[in-house]
Amino acid sequence: MTLVSGSGHGVAMPPGWRLVRFDTVDSTNEQARRLAVGGAEHGTVVVADVQTGGLGRRGRQWISPLGNLHCSIVVRPRRPVSEIAQLSLVTAVAVAEALGDVAPGLPFRCKWPNDILCRGQKLCGILLESDVNGVVVIGIGVDVNSAPREGMLYPTTSLQAEGGTAGVDAVLAAVCLRLSVWVERWTVDGMASVRDAWLNLAGGVGELVAVRVSDERTITGTLVGLDADGALLLADGREGQTHRIVVGDVLFERPRT
């Protein structure tokens, strides 16, 4: 393990943030959680070359080979506990903007609640975990050099496959910088500015989508947008109502660009 404070190894951290680097861990989220229990400060960033037990949403395996970004950030929010789930959207906006910084010209889009797409294919996932004290660990996985192909719910891609040339450290630095800015903006202003930014980066707004809300139920309708709290709004023409969805997987009816 290498501990870096401020900047080091070519990775510039935002003021007050520090980097903890591993060759291999079971899970960067788990390691960040352990550090948080031990008192790690807001802005502690755990990054590993390889994860042996990385997880995505709903306990799904996250494939974590060498050459991709696997990182987790300890966040100690200064917002009510009831608003913590909004950090998924905060992070999505930050990551989409960061990828735009290191790969200008590529069409990065946010897919609710916590994926980033490029040309309709997933290249980033976000996993939010919080404890009873309101400490949050934000896990971010970006497929920089390779993308998994087998057993995926959605088409996948990597930054390299889309023509991006940035390496893992450049992506990490950009993500941390943008995230530090957006977490502070959310802390001061709440969800309003995040919602506007997310909608500007969103894929599928105004179009027909399906949302899998459980293994037994999928709702189809027009993606209207987000409510003030960040929940997905889906207009169901058949039932004549607008569904407010707080948990689910969005499935696009046609390829995204």
C-alpha cells in the first residue's frame, strides 16, 4: 500500500483530499469503509489496480481487471440523512463531466440512477453505501482500457474503445476534482442545481423506456425527468399516471447515441 496526501504519483487531489493506493484489494468500497470506521476524513480516496471482490448494485459482481479505474471515496455529508441517496446523481454528473474533460468530444450521458454511457453503452458504474452515522462511501468503476462482455445487463464499452487516450490516473484526478466541486455545490444548494445538470446530461428523456423495478415487475412509459428529490418520473400512457420511481434499472427501448 502507498499512502499519498495531496498529490503524488502524478495524481493531483483536490485540497484536503488524500489518496490511499493499493495493488490489490477485495473491494475498494470495503477498504474505504474500514478506513471510515477508523476515522478517515471526508475526501479519503481509495484506489486499487485490481479488485478481487468488487460489487455493483444489488450485489452484482463488478469485473475489476488491471487497467481500469476502481476507486472509492469517503464522504461525510453535511445534508440530512434523508437526502443521502441524491449523491448517486451528484456523482453521476461529476463523473460524466470528468470524462468529458479527459475525452472531449465523446458523447457521455447519465443513465438513472448511477451509470454513465457512451454511445448507448455502459462504461461506468457507481455504488453508494452509507452507515447508520451517515458516512457515505462512493464506489466508482470506470472501464478505461477494457470492458466486460459476458453476462452483462447492458452493452458495455471502454474509454479506449471509444477513442479516448487518457490513462487511469488522469481519469482518477478528473473524477476527484469534479466530485469535490459537485459535493460542495450539493451541500450548499441542495438538489436543484444537480437536477438541472443531470437532466442536461441525461439519456432518454422524453422517450419510451422500460424500468425494471423488481424481478417480477417492469414498467414501461415515457421518461419525463426527475422530481425535486431525484426520483425518476415515468409517464405511463396506458394507466394514465406518472410513476415516481426510487429504485430500478432503466432499459432503453432503442439504442442510445
